[in-house]
Amino acid sequence: MSDVENASSNSETEFEQDCVMPVRSSNPIRARSLIRNNLEKSSSNNQQQQPHLQSRMPNIKVFSGSSHPDLASRIVDRLGIDLGKVVTKKFSNLETCVEIGESVRGEDVYIVQSGSGEINDNLMELLIMINACKIASASRVTAVIPCFPYARQDKKDKDYVPDVYTSRAPISAKLVANMLSVAGADHIITMDLHASQIQGFFDIPVDNLYAEPAVLKWIRENIAEWRNSIIVSPDAGGAKRVTSIADRLNVEFALIHKERKKANEVASMVLVGDVKDRVAILVDDMADTCGTICHAAEKLREAGATKVYAILTHGIFSGPAVSRINNACFEAVVVTNTIPQDGHMKDCPKIQCIDVSMMFAEAVRRTHNGESVSYLFSNVPY
């Protein structure tokens, strides 16, 4: 054997002794393979000893608009990351200005902005934030919109004047969808769209989460007589929603047929179903002025319901809504925090809140990691 070959053999032996446990093999190729395997095992053991390194979420940024900062804070706390730095302000002429305070190049960006409060200003702020991140070279921009704005204007419907139809009504939900796409949004995450067909207004993926799992959990934990309850829809459009909840609870359901003379004003109501001597649980996707649910609650008590609860996904509570609830016969009016509810809960002790931040956080985590979000359609992540 030559001196060069001896030197090479000695260097390999020293490498084995210094790096990992000695590997004895007459075949130098086999020895190097065993050394590599030992190094990989050592690296794997180090990762197991430091589990926090595995739970980190790289290349993700979550920003909050001004409509619901509390929900955004709860989402990032659940994810174990910090909220992104952003400054939103208005000029003297009320133009919206947004400044992203950190780099988003190549990042997976999520912007949390609900359609509540000053809806038009908040929508414009969301569009500007999406565009600012997109032109700053963000890899993907996802708009997390817990309460989708203009969702009730989803079709050309007949006017509220009887027997008069019009073709001049706008489809504003489609317009909002176009604006979000043009601004640069690559993905939308929302909850309980007023009309599920709004998903078809987009040419980008839309994940419409459901509050139903959280509602079921609240009913089982807070209504002692839930086995003797009946799930009621305040209008025919919510029949599918209440039948799903009734099936999951193994109870019966009813619905109320209503006719309107004009927007936010109910002309008549007819109850379809037997609620006598039962706990009635009104379920709807949103409540604005609360004229419908308060009228429905009176109808249910007249029909013999022992208690009346209302569970709503989006508690808008505009105009006289809070005073109507205070004067109504509800045991409780339960809403999710897709819209800020702190002020409403102070003014009305009947209003209670379900936290759905964990559902949005899990949707963000699964989307970022390329996992399915269908688990959230029927389960609450703990």
C-alpha cells in the first residue's frame, strides 16, 4: 500500500473517532454509509430533545386591520407567533394610509379584517393592506374575513314592494369578491357566509368555516335541558342550518315563515312545528336590528315554549337591536366574536360570546402547512 493510501486511510479513521462512535468495517464505502446514518440519528435526537424547534412556523406573517385587533391577537397567541407590525392611519381628507412595518418578501401573509364597524373604511383598508403586501413580494396573501361584508346583497331579488320586481338591484357581494381578487388576494378564509354560493363569485380558493361545532359545544355545556329542546330557524332560508344542528343533537326542529313589507321590517310570521313545553333555541347566521328574532321569540313563547335562546354567528346589533334584546323574553342571546362584542355585552347582560379564534388559528395553521381544513367543518380544535 502506498503512502498516499495510508494517509487517506488514517484520515478516515480519525474522522470516525472525532465525529461519531467508531464504525468497524473492512469496506470503506460501507463505513462511510454507517457514519452518515449515525450523524442523521444524532441530529434527530437533538430535535427530539428540543421540541419547540419543531413547532415553530417559519415564513408566516399575520397582520391585523383596525376592525377587530382582539381576534387577531387571539389567533397569533394560539399559533405561538407575534403579530406583524403595521400602521394604519387616515389623512386629513380621510384617505386611508397603510404602512407595513416589516419585510414580507417570500412570506405567507394572513390579514385579519372583519366586515364590521365602519364597513366601507375597513374594506378599503383591507384592500390596501393586501395590495401593499403583494407588491412587497409576499409569496401568498390570505384575507381572513370572519364576517364577510355585503354578504346579504348576493343576488338580484324582488323588491320588498309586493308584486313588483326589479332588475336594477346590484350584486354587491360579487363586486367585493372582484375587488379582493384584483387587490391581490390569493385565498379567502371566512365564516358562515350568508349565502354559501358567494364562494362561486371568486376565482380563488375560499374556505367557508362553520360556527356549528362551537354552537353544539356551547349548547351541550350551557343548556341543562338541551335533550328536551327544539332547534328553530327564524326564516325558511336557515332550514338547512337548523336541520344539521338538530340531527347532531338528535332533537326535533321547527321553522318560522316570515313575510316582509320592506327591509328590516317583518309583516307576519307563521310557526311550523310544535314547541309546547320545550326549550326553543333560535339559530341564525346573523342579526342586525334584531326585529326578526325578537318577534320570533314572542311567537315561540305564545306557542308554549318554556325558555327561548338565540344563537347567532354574526351579532351586528345596529340601531335599536340592544334595547330590543333587553326587552325581549330571551334567556340568553349567544354570538361569536367574529364581530367585536365587548360594548354590546356591557349594554346588554343577556348577550354572551363564543370565542372562535381557535378555529381561525387552526385554519391558518393548516393552510400554511398545506393540510386539509375539512376537519374544522365538524370539530372544534382544542
